[in-house]
Amino acid sequence: MVATPLNLQTLRGKAFEGFVQFQEPDGSTWYRLKERQSMKMSLSYSRTEHYSDDGTLAVDPSGHSHSFSMTIKLTTDMFDTANPPTDKKTISYWIYKNKTHLPIQIVFVTSFPTLDTTTNNDVNIKFVLDPSGFDTSLGGQGGSPDITVSGKILSITSALKASSTSQ
């Protein structure tokens, strides 16, 4: 048997072109965050173990629990002046919508080309997220404060190799 090379250096991503858009669940209005952020995804598929009548172990899919965490640099335009908040692009509004049980959705999209320029070697990933956790801390060191937004991944729209990074 001949080994097939995998995870080649020439197929590694050379640039990050990710961005975060968010919307209300009806999909009518989109907003895009412009400040660089970090995004972490965790995909966890559950399995239920059982034994067949011949004593062999078997596992059956029993659901999933996917989560995300993203860190955003806080800017003053991310806060509303109204109470209750009405500006849909603000953290104030996101928290308010969670409090009133009408959460927004965030769509995370990332694309990156690879070092290999042949066809179908670019990667495009798109997730729909439900933000439900908002954590921040203000340190005495100075610098820009961050906010970490976390929650569940509602759907994985795509995670595909393609011939371009356009989505």
C-alpha cells in the first residue's frame, strides 16, 4: 500500500480574510464588524455507546453541542445612547435582544487562499451563531478594551474547498 501525502505545506493558508457579519433572525439587515477579532469554534458530536447482542461495542450519533467564542475590540460606536437600545449594530442592542428573548444571529465567514495556486485549493467557511454570553474586563495596563461574545453554533452553512475565496 502506498501512503498518500496529506496536510502538505503548499496547501497551507497564506492569508486570513475572515469577517463577522451579524443580522436579526429575519435576515433583513446585515452589519459587518470592521475591527480585527479572534474567533474560536468548538464542534462536539455526541455518541451513545451500547453493545450489540454479540458483545461488540457500537456507537450511535446522539446529537451535537457546537460553540463559539469571539473577541472584539470595543469602540464607542458599538454602544447605543437610547434605553432601551434601538441601534441594531451595537453590543447594547445584542444584550437587550437576549434579555427580551429575541436574540440576533451572527454569521461568521472566513476565506483564505493557499500557497498552491492550482484550482480548488482555497478554503471557505461559514457558520450561523447564536450569541448568548458577553464578557469584558478593563485592565489597568491601558490599551483598547475587548469584549468576548460566546454562544452556540446554530448551523455550519459551508466548510468547503473552492476555486476562489469569494462567498
